[in-house]
Amino acid sequence: MPEEEDVLSVGGASSGKSTFIKQLRLHYGDGFPAQARQVFIPHIVDNVTDAFNILLEQMARLGIPFSDTQAEKQGDEFRENHPRLIVHALLQSMSPDDSPTEELGKGACAPVMLNAAKPKLSPSMEIIRNRPSIAELRQLWADRGVQQCYARRAEFSQDLCLSQAGQYFLQHIDRVLASKYSPTIMDILYIRKPTLGVQEHIFNIDNLLYRVIDVAGQKSQRKKWIHFFESVTAVVFFASLAGYNENLEEEKTTNSLRDSLQTFREVAFNQFLERTEFILSSTRDSSAESCAQYIKEQFQRHKPANKRVYTHITCAIDTKMMKKALSDVLRIIVDINMQKIGTF
């Protein structure tokens, strides 16, 4: 029976923590075999659906007309039948005991609910969406007004802009809407799918069992899970460097990076994680070393004086960069455990 290490994956919404787990599956799990990738298509359709809703809302804001009245009718029906998923609105509709869970995908790290943290879940709290057909998406994308709006995406308001996933899938829309489409590894990494509740992923690496616990990043969900994880070996905390000019979806007046710093401090000083070491992973899309260093220093200032924080700056969707980061993280976890063993 291999030894087991418990690792808690923490971070705000869209910080890259779920992508980190996908990278673990890619490099240390089943690697997403071709026959198992079809399960991700509904999540990609969800991302495309949300992107189309943003385009339609921005068309109204920018005063861009549809090509004809029939296309305008299709746009209205699309927004009514397939509305954009607003996570914080879904969370507000739940009772305090509700905590939905969703599957990441079948395979080596298919998630299951933690026995100790299993919440009371009503079937009505599961996310069930009325997804559009491929034909609907093709018709909408063919409209000249929609195309014009997409071309003007740089003018979108900050509170309603396309996500990185939305932009990616619209750039690859012809391939995504093809009749025999099969998601690529990059498609899977780009999927934006919020974690709601608590999920557990198991990896057997070098005869060591890693139990990676992924928790909801939304601000309203944090107090529900923290006390379950007193015995974890390490916390891997994720912060998006792009959050410096972004606000939370659930609190439009709260800066995402400031919220990450506050969450990091709350977790770092939490009594249940007093003896737990931290690994800080900052995800980015471009090279801005001085800014990254400044943000890294801000996180270091928000930790207890006696607690060591190991820092990595990486790009969550870069497979080569993440392979090295994952190797470093796993080595650090083993070292942390060896140090703890040596203290007894």
C-alpha cells in the first residue's frame, strides 16, 4: 500500500487551480486518452454559449445591429433559452448546507466527494443547462452583426468581457463546431468550469499516493470547507497575476488580486492549517518579471513569520512550463513530509 500525501488546492475563481489538476492528469495520470475526451464537449459548448451571450449583450451596448430581423429573433431566442451561467447567482440561490459537485471527467483522476466533507446535496442544486445545438451556434456565428461585435471585442466593458476560454474557443469555432470534433489537450486545458463544492483527485506517482483536494474558489464558499483539512501535508495556493486589473464576478467592486491576497492571509493564519506548509503558484500569460516579483513580495508579507512559502510563477496552460512546476511541487511535498517525520 503506497504512502499517502494530502494536498489542498486553494485559490480564487479562475486562478488556475483546476487547470493544475488537469495538468497533473496529463503528466501523471492517463494523459486524457482520445476515447475519453468526448466527455469534455458539453463543457466546451458551455464556454461557447457563455461567450455568445457576452457577444449578444455587447452588441446591444455598442449599438451593433443584426444582419436582419430573423437573425435578431434568433439572438433573442438564444439569450432566453440558453442564458449565461452566472456562478455567484447560482450560489446565492443555495441554502447554507447545499454544495454542488461536478465531474471533471472520467479517467485516472475522476473526482469523488470527500467522505468527511460530504455535504447535503439536493438534486435541484446540480447544474443542468439547456445547451444549444451546433446548428444554433453556427447560425448565430454566421450573422454579420455578431462577427462585427467579435471584431470589436477590445471595446467591451471590463465587467462583461470575454474570458480567456471564451476568446480561445471563438478563435477555434470552426473546428469546435465540426461534425466529428474531438477536443485536443489544449482545448481541455482552456475549459473554464467553476469548482462548486469539494472534489478529490487521486494520483499514484512513484509509489506515493497523492490525494489532491480541490475546493470552490468563490468567496461565499470558503468558510464551508477550511476546517475539514487540518491534516493536509501542504496547501498549493493559486493566484492569477492577471487579476491586478480584474474584479470578482460576485463582487464587482473587489479587485481579484487583492481578494487573493486576503484569502491567502486567511488561509495562512488559519488555526486548522497551523502546521501546514504553503506552495504559492502564480499563473500568468506574459513575461513581466518586475511586476511578478512585486506581487510575489506582497504574498510573502501576508504569511506568518514562522511559515515558509515556496513560490512558483508559471502559465497554467503551458504544458512544458507546468511539467517542471509540477515536478518541483511534488518534490517539495516529499521534502516537507520528510522534515515533519524528522521532527518526531
